[in-house]
Amino acid sequence: MLLLSREDIKKVFTMQDAIEVVKKAFCLVVEGECDAPIRTNIRAKKHDGCFLFMPAYAQELDAATLKVINIFPHNIDHGLPSSPAQVFLIDGKTGIMSAVLDGTYVTQLRTGAATGAAFEVLAKKDCRIGALIGTGGQAATQLEAMLAVRKLEEVRVYDLNGERTEAFADKMRNELGGYGARIVAVQSSDAAIEDADLVVTVTPATKPVFDGTKIKSGATISCVGSYQPHMQEMDPAVLPRASKIYFDSKEAVLAESGDILIPLEKGVITKDDFTGDLGDVLLGKTTGRENDDEIIVFETVGVATQDLVTAKAIYEKAVVAGAGYRWE
Ligand SMILES: NC(=O)c1ccc[n+]([C@@H]2O[C@H](COP(=O)([O-])OP(=O)(O)OC[C@H]3O[C@@H](n4cnc5c(N)ncnc54)[C@H](O)[C@@H]3O)[C@@H](O)[C@H]2O)c1
């Protein structure tokens, strides 16, 4: 069995690689070619946490995974990851475990790549300004994904915690400077989204984190953080302005995400307003963007198929490169 750490994965797998395989994952989702039951969620109310168990099997890949990811939102205040995880990759021919991967990093990569895939497919070609709201554990890969798919001049980053915003912006200027965009820490979400073509929200918020009336026409928004019915990052005011609403998986979003469930319940939108899953667009079954003025919303809660396809692709590259530690 191969043990693959974050550093091992970084050596063999890029954000661009992740975006390509996550697009494949979203196609498998809509084709029904991946058996991925809705995840088991066991609440740890005492610590506001939960344990999530995410299984997936795809015959086409001859592989299965189980990701164990535990969400403990207060960890960040103690310098610990809020979504620690491991991914177990299993050989689909023998049932033997092939690898254990650093699931915290696999999650960051594939979650960033979901936004990257959505922006690559749905955003207008000419985007200049990006906005990132939330600068915690998932933020770096969200930022890189944005930069990987559009040539941006500037990305404004904002977090409720001002120190974290500044530290994140500094770190990203060092790590992602090669993309050539200015990375600027700002003091409010209004300042972040003003004139932004691409907007990402990645927070555990329970109230909208931006003003939906201030999103400019032509913008594409990826909402990543809301994975429980009471959680909400997206301002419902943007929904009537949006001409299209896409999901990573409609089934998963409607099982979990307050971003969509709350406005549905309040009658701000109906199910007729849903355009489809991103996989439908990738497979040519649904229209994507039709002009540069449309506001487009993408909601992602994350699906186990993303972990399966990403883990398998990382494993294959690691074997070729001789990366990782073999545990016999
Ligand atoms: N969609 C997916 O596939 C997926 C995958 C992993 C994590 N998530 C979710 O994404 C969210 C973020 O995850 P993380 O690991 O980065 O969390 P984190 O705890 O590391 O960071 C969250 C950040 O959001 C900031 N924040 C909270 N409320 C805010 C607000 N109103 N405005 C601006 N900033 C605010 C916090 O200060 C913190 O810096 C969580 O809800 C997590 O469960 C989604």
C-alpha cells in the first residue's frame, strides 16, 4: 500500500491536472456511472463538529474510495485544519487497499478544481477581477483554480478576520506570484466584489457573506462553503438576477445546502430556475453561458466522485514517478 503525503502529491499533481479530472468526475455524476451514496454525516454537537464518511465506486475506473473527513470549524482558531481528512483508495478488481492519501490536501485540490472547472466552462472569456471571500484552509486552492483558468489582473481577498486576510494575501503573493495577478487584501466583501468577474465564497457562514445586488452583470459566482441546510453564504438577492444556476450535483445540493434550500423555502426561486449540473454542460446536454452579461451561479457541496477520480489519478502518477512511501 502506498502512503502519499501532501508533499508527495504536490510533486506529481498540479491544479490543472485536478481541474481536468474533476471535469471527468462531474461527467460520471450525471451519467450515473459512479455509485456514490449521499455521505453519512454524524454530528458531534458538543464541539460543533461532524464526521463525514464519503464512499464511491466507479466500475469504469476499477476503483473505489472512502474519504473520512471531519469538519470541526473551531480548529482554525488553534492552528489546525477545519476539515482534516484521509482518502483510502481501493483496487476495484481485488478489493485490496492500494493507497492512503493525505485527504486534507486531496479535498483542497478537488474542491478548488470544482470552482476551476465551473469557471473554465461558465465564465466569460475576458475576466479581469476576481474576489475570494474566506481565507481559511480551502482558500489557497480556490485562488489558484481561479488564476489557472482565467488571466486575471487582480484578485481581492476578504475574511472576517483581518489578520488572517493580510497573512493569506502575503503568503499567496509568494506562492502564486507566477500567475501574474495582483493579490490584494481588502476590508469588506463590498470592496472584494466591486466590479468582480469571478467570485468565490468559501466560509462556514450562516448568513450571506456578500450583497447580491452589487454583483456586476457578467459575473460568475462559485459558492463552496454551505454544506448544511442552515448554512448560507450566497445572498438570495443574486438568484433572481442570475440567468443560470448550476450544481456539482443537484441531488447532493438539495440534500444539504442552505444556499439553495433557504431561498427555495422562502419562494425566492423554484426548482424550475435550476439549469442543471456542470456535468450536463460538459457533456453538451445543457447550455452553458450564452452572452457576456449573464450572471451565473454555481453551487458545490462536494461529491465523493471528485475524491475517487482525483485520488486514482494522483495514485497513477505517483506510481510512475516512484513517489510516496510503500507500507507492506
Ligand atoms: N464544497 C466542498 O466540496 C467543500 C470542501 C471542503 C470544505 N468545504 C466547506 O467550505 C467552508 C470553508 O472551509 P475551510 O476549510 O476553508 O474553513 P476554515 O475554517 O479553514 O476557514 C473559514 C474562513 O471563513 C472565514 N469566515 C467565516 N465567516 C465569514 C464571513 N461572513 N465573511 C468572510 N469570511 C468569513 C473565517 O474567518 C475563516 O477564515 C466550510 O464550510 C467547509 O465545510 C466545502
